[in-house]
Amino acid sequence: MKLLLITAIVEFKKDIQQILSAAQVHAYSYKEVVGFKNATADAIESNWFATNMTENESVLFYAFVAIDKVEAVINASNDFNAQQKTLSHIHVAVLNIEHSN
């Protein structure tokens, strides 16, 4: 069993739901959250927002999934990201579950 965490801008919410469905992850939770980035280390000309502090409407999905479904989610997310012309991507993290009941 793994804990799958997925974050992205809120515009990708339906895409993430489709990715999870295709990977046969039918039980998950999600919440709309505020994403924050401190861009003070970025060069001002490469900072699209022209400010040092940015907040974005984002979404956080989390699910307990079987190991065999993790790769399908990661591969589909990578495929989705490769097709994006924007700087925003779907971010996936996988955590080991040591104990659950």
C-alpha cells in the first residue's frame, strides 16, 4: 500500500480525475488549496508574474493505492506534463505506508 499525493493548478483537476480513473484508482480525496511560491531567487525577467510572492488556486489529491497502480498514475502524469505548453505541471509524490488499519 502506498500513499499517493498529487498537486497541480485547479485547472488540471478534471485531468487528474481522468488519470486516476484510467489507473483504476476509484477511491481518493481532494481539496482545493492555495499554492504559494516565493520567487525571490528567480531572475525577474524569468518570473512570469513579475512579483516575488505568488499564490495560485491549486488542488491536492491523496489516495491509498495498491503498488501496482502507482506506476500507471506516474506514467500518465508524465505523459500529461510532456504535452503541456505551460510552466504548470501535475506533481506526484509516493510515500511508503508502514502501518495502516
